[in-house]
Amino acid sequence: MSNSSSMPQFLLLALADRRELQLLHFWLFLAISLAALLANGLILSAVACDHHLHTPMGFFLLNLSLTDLGCICTTVPKAMHNSLWDTTTISYKGCAAQLFFFVFFISAEFYLLTIMCYDRYVAICKPLHYGTLLGSRACAHMAAAAWATGFLTALLHTANTFSLPLCQGNALGQFFCEIPHILKLSCSHSGYLRETDLIGVSAFLGFVFFIFIVFSYVQIFRAVLRIPSQQGRHKAFSTCLPHLAVLSLYLSTVMFAYLKPPSISSPSLDLALSVLYSVVPPARNPLIYSLRNQELKDAIRKMMTRCFSGAIKCLCSGV
């Protein structure tokens, strides 16, 4: 039996066997990373600089962009490094850090999406109480609670997972460190059950939040359909649909990845699903939000126009 503390490194799943495909994966992940960094950076700058976006939804969108940046900076750089240098290793401490930050950011993102659902519910169903229920202090407290809960969730899962003795080798069937694949290496039945109990508690809390989200959107759609003017309904839907799209894609990929029947499981399917819920969302979410949010699009357009104008003036003055 090899104790986990004596294991120097883990072997991650190679994205491809052929060298050409490894380099292709490197360039693909690089393109997705740059798109995510650019898109989320633009949203952060627009929300911070434009006073029209100093709203509760803008504040939560800023926090969501931070979680997206955290997620992609946690998993993708190591995968790109391994693809470029044709290796699959990650150190024990590096694996623990990667798992902690991934769980931290992915949990905080789910809690923030739940809070954003509450924001839409109050804005549409209780508009007269919006300023009271979602004042600046209340928004700060809710965002802090989301980050703190994500941190606590990550700390509990990481500490428990890496306290287990590992005796089933060191090969992980994933391109980044993830709890289920580390549990497969454990030889402690009691420790395994303790972690699965923690996962069960997290899943139950997630289900409670999911019920709250469904209930909120039922009330939102009922309220929107009662709006007499078509323009009013369109404006209400335009503020809800981006959040609903991001939330639906997030939950559907994660739930299918973890709850799919073993009979349809395969390494290629597992790899594709893990990319869909860990790599793609940070680049996709800003696109979804900016497509239907006219104020956000206007703020980004004005900010980029000012930047280009300033750059042209600097070039002209230099000449």
C-alpha cells in the first residue's frame, strides 16, 4: 500500500496519442484561453468603467467573469503544457492545488448564478422592492457569501480527498485533477464513503438551489407574460434569457457528466464532457451575456473606441 503523502506525482490523461493531435489540442486550448481572457477582461473593464453598468446585475456579472477567468486559468495551462511538451505528469501538490481552485471557482460560479436568478426574480416580480432587497450592501454580502461558500466547499473536498491513502497506482483518467478520478485510486473504504457523503451533501444543496431556480423562473415567466406591451415583454425576456442560457448549459453538462449511466461511458465521451464544462464556459458565457445586453455592448464599444482613438493619437503625436 502506498500512502498518498509518498506519491510524488500523478499521471494525467493525454489529450491525444499522436504528436500532431497533441499540438492541435495545444493551439485549440490556446485560442479558447485567449478568447476567454479577452472577453472576460472586456466585461470586467466595461462594468468597472461605465456607470450605467453599476447595477446589481452588473456587479454579479463582474463576479461571474472572475470565476470564469479562475476556472480556465486553473485547468487549461497545465493541459497546454503537457500537450506542448508531450508529457502527462503533475506533482502531488500541484494536483491538490488544481483540484482546490477548480472546485472553488466552479462552486462559486454556481452560487453566483443562483444569486443572479434571485436578482431577476426581484427585478421582474417585485420591482418596487428592488432597491431595498438588492442594495449595494446586500449585493456585497451575497457575493461574499458565494465566494466564502465556494472556498469552504473546496477546502472540505480537497482536504478529505487528499487525506485518503492511494494504492491503485497514480494514473488519472482525466486531463486535470478531479475528485472522482482520485477516489478511484483510493484503498480506504471508510475514507471513500466519507468523501461520497460530502459529495452527496453538496449535491443535495445543489438540488435545493436548483428547485429555487426553477420556482423563480416559473414566477418570472408568469409575470412577464402578464406585461401588456410587447416591448415590455421583450425587454424583460432579454434580461433573463442570457442568464437562463448560461445556467442551463452549465447544469446540463455537469449533471450529464456525473450522472450519466456507466453503460454509455467512454474515455472519449468523458473527455469531451469535461472540456464542455471546464474549458468552454469561460469563453462562451461572455458571448451569451453580451449578445442580448445592449448596455453592455454599448459600454464595450465605447471603451474600445476610446482605446483606439487614444492609440491613434499617440501614434500621430509620435510621428
